[in-house]
Amino acid sequence: MQQRSTNVFTQYFVCNLMSIFWDRLTDHLFRKIIGT
């Protein structure tokens, strides 16, 4: 039971991390494409 809750927390944390990462990545790419 403890393993499952830890797994869920890890997935949630990784999802948040990837979301922030992709936000910054796309923002960086858009700025590069636009040229600002």
C-alpha cells in the first residue's frame, strides 16, 4: 500500500516536472522562431 502511494506521488511529481520543462522548452523555441 505504501509503495502504491509513493508511486502515485512520483508520477504526479514527474508530470509536473515535465509540464514545466515543456513549457520552458516551447517558450524558448517560440522566442527563437519569432526572433525576439
